[in-house]
Amino acid sequence: MSKDYYNILGVGKSASAAEIKTAFRKKAHQYHPDKGGDAEKFKEINEAYQVLSSPEKRQQYDQFGSNFQNGQAGGFGGFGGQGFGQGVNINMDDLGDIFGGFGDIFGGFSGGRSRRPSKGQDLVLDIKISFKEAAFGTEKEISYPRVGTCSACHGSGAAAGTKVNTCSTCHGSGRVTRIQRTILGNIQSQAPCSDCHGEGKIPEKKCSHCQGTGRARVEEKFTIKIPGGIDSGESIRIAGRGEVSEKGVPAGDLLVRVKVTPDRRLARDNDDVRSVEEIDVKTAILGGKIEVETLDGSFDLKIPEGTQPNTIFRIKEKGITHLRGRGRGDHFVEVKVVVPKSVNRRAKKALEELEF
């Protein structure tokens, strides 16, 4: 009896290749034996996918039904009684990571996707800067150890004066193909070449300084620019200044994490600055000027007559540089009126004569 492969995958006859692939992944995940599913149903789903994912086989199936393969050598292997030796080749990328890696299911081999890192390891470096440096920005020379490019072989891994040869195992591709016999048939997968470690080339003689890896421990030193407005705990990312990894893989990044040393008199409030100044009763009543310490130095602040305790004055554009955008925040000064604990006879008499 002819099988309805479209119905098995749960798609219509007009389904696109992408829709068929998505349906297969969903069904395979649902019925995989290692996930508690039905082994026979799983084989049937794979059989349907092997036909419908191939334009040629799909065309023949649409015309003749599932018996179109009769008489063809090998058939569908494990699904038609031919045994695992006649099995199908499954594209591991069709299944992706839905089973958490086929190495866990079939014992030790990895899927078609490369396990090579996308880039080297990132590094974190902590530095201290002053309150004023954070407000206006500064430049700092930093130094730190990292795995960098070997200075002796310039990253080639080969000793000076020797050649770098194409790997004879993978013929320069950096990948080797493996065939694994499974309940699904013969599954073909690719993995990094163990002889050249996925690089496709092998040094004729390894560099004695880095043992052929092209990497060595180095002391990195350079000057970085710290922008004005940066706050404590924030980081600056410098691309390519982290650990150097395998050949052909970009280096990691360096994250410079800033710690701002607090100021004795000034406090930060977002991009504003706050401080507290004391004035005497006379200045509060009659008014006057006081000297205020700001990020830009001393500033003469006018105190109007009748200033009340805890009054806050605003000094425009004397705060922190805006990290994103132009301009600066403001400086807010809170005044505390200091009342003397005792007064002399003359002052006491003057106060008694005062009328408000």
C-alpha cells in the first residue's frame, strides 16, 4: 500500500522545502525513541522526509506514490528490510540541535556543525580613576597579561625558515567525514580534523616558543581613552584585545571596568553634582557671597537676603559631562545655616534689639 508521506509529516502537497524541514524537525523531536517516543513512527517520519526533502524523489513520489523506489538498489535501507548496511545518509543540519547533540545518542561523534569557538575569550580589567577624571574624561596607560600572537613565528606555528604544509589527512579542508551506523541507517557527519586541529595546515617544524600553536603569553600595554561622563561600574569594550584563540578565529575583546574614587566634597547624581555648604546666621539674614568648590575650581555663589536653611542653589553647566550627547549637568548647592551655641553680650544685645 502506498504511504502518504505528506500526511506522515503533517504538511500539504504544496508545502515548501522549508515547511517540510520544519515539520520534520518537530515530528522527529516528538517521536524520537530516546525522548520516550515511538521508534517505528520515528523511522516512518524519517523515511517520509528523505523522499520529500529531495526534489527528484518528491517528483517521482508525486507521480508514482511510495512504491516508486521498487527495484532501485538499496531502497531506503533500514526501513524496507534491507538492513542498516544499506541505510540512508541524514544531513545533520536538518536535525540541528533538537536532540542536544547526536553524540549523546549514538555514542561519541559530533554533528555537522563545527564546535570551533566563534572568537577568543574576553578579558576583564579593573582600573581606578578620580571623580574629576570621570567627569571630564582622561587617558590611561594600561598593562595586563594575555594569550596573544606568538612573536617568534608571528602566529604561523612554524619554526623560522621552515614551511607550513597542507594537512594530508583532511587535504587542507580542516574537516574529516565520518560514517556512523545507527538505527536510522548510515549517518554521515563532519568533525574538525584531529591532526591539524581544523586548520588545514601543519608546520613542517613546530615553533619552539609556542609549540606550534601560534600563541604565547604576552604582556599587553597601550593607552586607552576614557570618555567624560563614565560612571563607576561601567565598562569600555576594546575589540580584539582579549585572548587570541585558534588560527582563523578572531581574538576576544577586552572589557575595561571603571571604578571611580569618591570625592570628599562632591557627590554625583546622574550627570549632576551636589554639595553642601555652611553659612552663618548673619549671611542668611543679610545675604552675601560664599566660595563654592566645583569641578572647575572655586566659584563665588551669591546668597540673597533671608535665605532659609536647606535652600538649594543651582549653578548651571558645572556638573558631569554628558556621556551621550553634548553639554554638562548642573551643580546643586544646599546651604546649611549654622546657629552658634553661644553668643557674647554685645551680640546678644544686638539680637534682642532686632525686629523682624
